[in-house]
Amino acid sequence: MPNNDQNNGDEEIHTFAVLVENKFGVLAKVASLFSARGYNIDSLCVGVTQDPSVSRITLVTSGDINILEQIRKQLSKLIDTIKVLELDDKETAERELVLIKVSAPKDKRSEVLQIVEIFRARTIDISNDALIIEVTGDEGKIGAMLELLRPYGIKEIARTGKVGLSRGAKTLKGLKN
Amino acid sequence: MELSGSQIVIEELKANGVEIAFGIPGGAIMPFYDEIMKSEFPHILTRHEQGATHMADGYARVSGKVAAVITTSGPGATNTITGLCNAQMDSSPIVAITGQVATPTIGTDAFQEADTYGCSIPVTKHNWLVKDVRELQGVVREAVRVATTGRPGPVVIDFPKDVQVAMTEYNPLEKTETALSAEPVFRIPEPDTKAIERLLEELERSEKPVIIAGAGIIKGGAAAELAEFARSAEIPVINTLLGMGGFPGSDPLFLGMPGMHGTAYANMALCECDLLINLGGRFDDRVTGKVAEFAPGATIVHVDIDAAELGKRVETDIPILADVRDVLALLNTQARKKDRQAWLGKVEAWKRDYPLQYDWDGSIKPQYVIEQIQEVSEGEGTYISGVGQHQMWAAQYLRFNEPNSWVSSGGLGTMGFGLPASIGAKVGRPDREVWLIDGDGSFSMSLVELATAATYNIPVKIAILNNNYLGMVRQWQELFFEKRYSHVHFPKSPDFAKIAEGYGVRGFDVKDVDQVRSTLEQAAEIDGPVVMNFHVNQEENVWPMVPSGAGNHEMQLGPQSTEKLT
Ligand SMILES: Cc1ncc(C[n+]2csc(CCOP(=O)(O)OP(=O)(O)O)c2C)c(N)n1
């Protein structure tokens, strides 16, 4: 039977949704797990759920399948973890909110505003030579919008990181596994 | 009933089966120490907080019970980090209670403030900073439960000074507060019946099976079940370093230790087996050598209580997430006998042809001292080691016949573990004689705890195998760095016997091989701690050896053997 040495195959990007107890220090434990084992955190987003004693972490990470499997198991092992779910692209409604400050002097402004409209984004601040745009969407939409805005000069970006919910009636609940 | 935070912790420790504490007081833990005195909670004052953690660790490993470690804030707490990490790596339970500056001053860089919570996250199974006295009762209960259930491990409760004196209503029978923590922290999964069926099929098919039994056998109380299974199915058993004692060393099926300094026959069996059943071991890199070449022809079965261990290092054909004892109980009712005389004969021949061996040259051979310890103690002691060559020789030459009779720092390899762990082991199992096999380097790292052994008259028998070297490192330098002995020599070794006398402990200095046996016999008779400084052969090496990063089949047998393995 073949055995694997540490690296096995291609890097994949995965999104985990983790329900944790809404307590002091839990986020430090999650972050420590990643730094201790040398795993990447591409983005991380935390907020309280409908149950105020429970927080939901959405975490985007990358690694080969063995590493992703370890991440899932190590997250599950934390005492404060209630549930871990890997969010599958196809079965998940995913969104990220991004604020983009883009150069828009008078002569370019209408072009930029057109892009905002096409993407159904919003302008939330306007000054003489810059706009702040708020866009919400999945990775594809945000990537495409940034691509189109880049030639005008992106001055600053703030991203929330991705959040996601499984489509349909399925929910992420239950006790520790 | 209104109690202070300190009183609540004492009450809850008692109620949850914690019978003893090891520690050192200081400013930020004084109110709690005051209560320890008033309540007469059993406590051993150590000389270093690291020592306290190793004592609690040793105590747990021989008794199966959990002890508390108590320290002050700042340096007291940071001194526990190595001991906690050691316990975490070897799955040993400890409940550490660290003093902390008062809650209003947390975060102000107050005197002796350290971020104990942050520092201890990576070295504990779980930890708490208790800012509200009303949470204490639940936290202490959960702490003991987390430390001792599932895969055991150390926990820390950071305990601010104001919370130690704050008063609150206390009801000893009260259920813990939050809904989630009222659930068992860890539910032990039932063995998956499909996986068990597959394992049984593989067993029937297998001509050359082998078992690796890890510490899970000991921690899971499954030694009797393992012996029954191995004997009835006639499968040779390899014990990992920490699994020693989980299967009788005197049994003909016993193959000793695998891996880097494993026996030749264990490694040969691993290379040739067609079915490898790992029961509660974690496929450490010192066991597997190069993973790609590990057990190349085998179907691999791995039983572990920790899901994260399954498939972590070695690709596993049949992973079984369960309590190893439940799995063995099932196998014992279902496994059928199969004739494997050819395989057993082969293994027997390896044992005969490639035994552990060392040669005589008139000097004191470290292996000889260990054999003599085995004889003098009639194999009935608790045996502890430091870290280094002596540790490997102890694992090779001692014969453990009972679980919990061997205590060694495996995962972290912590020099200085030996003496404090011995003290803890004697406190945990006072009915058994405790023998520490230590190196001069390892012993030097915690010998201050001789004062603790002397103060409480804890009769640990300490055999220092003194080679004036950091021997294990010297061996690597000899073999892999062309004998460039960079900073491994102690030309001026202290007179350890005199040091012992200075602590009020009997000391022996042994330079002559003829005195080895008689010294050990005398030591056994003394009612108190004893230090024996054995001046052993300085450049003895541990054999066999699998070079770091090589496959187990590339094992070198050492100069005694002229034969090459194929
Ligand atoms: C705290 C610590 N520091 C360093 C090491 C690295 N190390 C491993 S074995 C060893 C030598 C141990 O020497 P000694 O205790 O005299 O035992 P010997 O190998 O000579 O039997 C060293 C330095 C370690 N394991 N632990």
C-alpha cells in the first residue's frame, strides 16, 4: 500500500464554516492552530449567530488535500468548536463585501460610475478625484470588477472576507463531534 | 453558602478527584495558597515550576489520576510551558492553576504580568482565563473533564488575584452553567462495524501480520485485551517508546521497539509484514523513518481515539476512530485463529540472529547497568528516564511487564524530565520502587528537585549513566558530522555523589564495574532517595540506528555485527 510523504498533490482553496462558542479567546485559539501548524489563512470572518452564545467563523484556506483534512480535524478538536463544515462552492451562497477607493477625476468619473452600475455596486463617498465604491458578490464578480477598475487607479481596498451559507433548508447546527 | 474563589477551586478539585498539587507560591497566587493551607489540601512544594509540571505528569502516567500544578503569575506561569508542552505531546493530563494579576490591571504590563492565556494556547489541550468568580465552579469541573477524557492532555486555568478572593454563592451539586458545556466534552465513538469487518477479513487473509501498540493501550486500559488478542491470534507485538508496558516484555511475541533505535527484528518485521495494525500509536517520525518506505507491503490499520491522528502521517487503509479497548474487545470475540507458523518462525529467527548486543571491554557499559537494575528490581519497579542515549538503552534493555511501569518523555524529548517525573511517579504509586535512569546532561537540568525528594523523603533510586557527554548528540556528531564534537563534552563533570550529599541524599560514586551490582543492591535497601553516579564508557553508541530521514530498512546494526541487512 502506498504511503504518502508530507506533500501530496495540488494546492486547493477551501472554505470552512466553523461554529464556535462565543467566548473570550476562541479566535486566538483558531489563529494559533493555523500558525502552529504552518497553515495559511487567506481570509477569516467572524460574527455572532442567531444564538448569542455561538459565533460563526468563515475561513478561507489553501493547501493540499492532506493539509485540508488536518485543518478540518484540528478545528473540530478545539474544545470550543461546536461544528465544522466545508462549504462546497456549488451548494453554497457566498458573498464578500469590498470597499474600493478608486481614482476618478472629473473626466473619468462617468466611466467609473458606469462600471458601478453594471455591477450593481454602490457609490458611498465621492470627492473631487476619488470615489468609494461598495460592492458585494461572490469571488467571480468581485474579481471582475477589480479588474475593470484597476486601469483607473485603485488607491485602497478593504475586504470583509467571504461568508457563506449552504443553499436550501440545510443548516449548520448540532453538538460537538 | 458563600465561598471565595479560592475555596471554590479547592472544593471543586476535591470533588473531581484531584488529590494532590505540586507548586510554588508567589504574589499573585497568595490568597489561593492561604486557602490551600487552611483546607490542608495535599501539596508538594517543588524547587522549580517546570519540576512541578513534570511531577504532575509522572504522577498521572503511573496512577491514571490527575494532579494540580499551582504557580504564581508571570515567571511562575512561564516556567510551566516546557512541562505543559511535554504533557501535551505525550497526552498526559495536568490541571495547572496559574496566578494572574488582578483583573483591573490585566493588560497594563503590571508587575509579574504575563499573557499566560496566550502563551499556553499552543501547549495545552484547552485553557481558561477566569474573570468572573461565578464561572469558577464550572471551569474547574470542565478543566478536569477536558484533561482526563478522550485523548488526555494538560489544561491551564489562569486565576486572577481578585477572583481568588471574590465571594459568590456556591452549591456543590450545581450543574455547570452553559448548555454546551453540560454535554460531555468528548463522546467516544463506537467502532465502525464495517471497518471492523474489513479488519477481520484482512486478518484472515494475512500471512504476516504485526501489531504496533502505542501509549493508547496504556491510557485506554487495554493491556489485558491486547495480550488476549495477540496471543490468541498469534501476532507479534511491537511497542512504541511510550507504549512500553502495554504488552508483556517477557512474552515470546514481544518484538521490542520500532524505528530509529528500535530492535533489528522489529524493524525487519515492519519492512516485511503484509498487515500492520497500529493500536493507539501515532506513527511518530522516529517510528516510521522515511514514510514512503515504511511498511511498504502492508495493509495499514490504525485505531486511535483522536481523529486527527488518522491519516496524519501515514496513509491508512482502514482507519478506526474508537477507543482501542472497545475495538480489541470486539476482535477478541470475533477473530479466528489462523496458522502462521512460517511467519512466527521467521520472526523468531530474526530475534535469534539479530539480538540487542554490546561488547565488554572492562569499562562500565551503560547497557550493563540497566540490565543490573532490571535484575535487582526484579522487573517490578517503575522505571523513568531522562532523554538521550540512556533513554534508548533503558527502552531496549529493560523488560516491562505491566502498564504504567515506564515513564519517559517521548514526543518532546525533554531533558530534565527524569528526576521530577520520578518524584511524581513515586507519589502516584508509592507501593512501587522507582528507578530513574538518567544522563549526566539531563540530570543537570533539574537536579535541584533532589531537595524536594529529600524534604519529603521520596525514595527514588537515581542511576546517572555519566559519560561526560551530551551523548546522543555526540553520537550523531560522530556518525554524521565526521566526529566534530561541537560543544557536547563536559570535561569537568561535577561530583554528583557529593552534590547529593549536599542535598541530604545518599550518594555513591561508581567507577568500577565490579561495584555496579552491589551499589544497586545497597540503594534498593536504603529508605530514601539515592544518587548513583556510574562512570560509564564515554563513547558507547546506541545500536541499531536508522539514520534520520532514512527508511527503516537502512538500519545500521553497529560495530558488533559484521552482517549487513538486506
Ligand atoms: C531540554 C533539551 N535540550 C536539548 C536537547 C537535545 N538533546 C537530545 S539528547 C541530548 C544529550 C543528552 O545527554 P545526557 O542527558 O547526558 O544523556 P546521554 O545521551 O549522554 O545518555 C541533547 C542535548 C533536548 N532533548 N532537550
